Amino acid sequence: VQLQASGGGLVQAGGSLRLSCAASGSISTINVMAWYRQAPGKQREQVAVITSGGSTNYADFVKGRFTISRDNAKSTVYLQMNSLKPDDTAVYSCRAWIGLSNYWGQGTLVTVSS
């Protein structure tokens, strides 16, 4: 199983970006999918989670600004990021729970300039 993340880049404060993470390989059922981020010098933190049924949960620091969604037919999870702040600058990674295992995608860098 491989997870391919994309959509990162440089954006000004107040701007928006949409991240995507597509799973491929031997996939039966993807249960939970999530986005994490790690800023320079900081620990990795969970940003948002979505279940196979569409239930979501967000970290307090992104509530009202970020939206996680998924397309089960495409085995893809998205993260719509609005009202971006310089503090959102980080490497964003996706994670998927498939069966009894979980998998990480490579990160995509998001840089928010002030």
C-alpha cells in the first residue's frame, strides 16, 4: 500500500490550499484516514481525522478553517485549508488505517508567508 500526498506549496496568509492523499496497492477497506503536520522544531500533531462513514474530528487550532473529506471510490482523502496562517507552515502527511495496519504517506510542504 502506498499513500501519495500532493497539493502543498507557498501561499500568503489568508489564502487557501487543498491537499490530496491517494492510496494505492492492495486495498480492501480503508477505515480511518487522517492528516498530520510537523512544523520545524516541533512534534508531529494530528490535524484532522475522518472515518469510513464520514465522521470527522479536528484539532482545535484548525476548527472552522480546515475541512477534511474523502472519496472512497478513489481511496483519496482531502484537506481543504482556508484562512491559512504563518503558524500553519509545516510538512503535512497523511495516514490511513487499512485492516489491522496503518500506513503513512510522504509529506507535502505547506509554507504560509506573512
